[in-house]
Amino acid sequence: MSRCLLSVIIIMGMELITMIGGTVVGFIFRYMAERAKERHEIFRRAIGWKKSEDDSADKAAKRVPIDAGKWVRRAIVACVLFAVVLAPFILSVMGYSTIVEVETENPEYFFGLFGGGTEIMFVELKGYLMSPEVRQTLTAIVGFYFGNASAAAKT
């Protein structure tokens, strides 16, 4: 009798282990399936957002043609190149001068009680004054065009 009871307990134990194992595996697969559904829904929404962004960009491109922007950029580049390359030579040969505002500080005497202050003078320069901003603009333009060219070559 005890032998029969022991075999029933062992058999029930194996069935219980199998049932628990099946429950755990079923839970894991169901969880993975639900996560896949969530990711699919997120992906569908992202595709919808991307499509609406593309539609908006297409509508904006139709409002303003791309060629207008090209000509504006080309005009800016031409003006900057003229200011850096040609203008110094042309304006110096033609005898044009540039008037520049110079601000100087006057010396202070007796611990700053006398003198001091600033004086503004206008000085005539023979030739063309090239400001640092024009040179920085040229370097930005050159970097932009070389960057576009290298990116186009890689694709």
C-alpha cells in the first residue's frame, strides 16, 4: 500500500511540474507576443508620423520652389567672393578709400581724477577694409560646399 501511495505521489509530482513548466512557458510566449504587438503598433505610428512629415515637406516645397533658394545662395556666395577676392584689387586700383571709425582712450592722470574718457576719430584708409566677418563667412561657405561635395561622393 505504501508503495502504491509513493508511486501516485511521484506521478502527481511529475504532472504538477509539467503543468507549472507549461504555464511558465505559455506566459513567456504570450508576453513576447504582446510586446511584439506593442512594437508593431509603435512602428505603425512612427511610419504614419514620417508620412505626415514627408507630406508637409512636399507641400512646403510646392509653395516655394527650390530654384529660388539656389539663386539666393548663389548670389550670397558671389557677393562674398567678390568682397574677398576682387574688391581689394579693384578698389585699390580705382583709388577708392574706406573711412573707419576709431575709438581711442585718453590717458588718465592723478589716479583717474583727471583726463580719461574716450575719443572717436574717423580715419581714411587707402584701399579696402576686409573685416573678419567676411573672412569667416567665406570659410563657412567653403566648408559647406566641400562638405556637400564629399557627402555626395560617398553616396
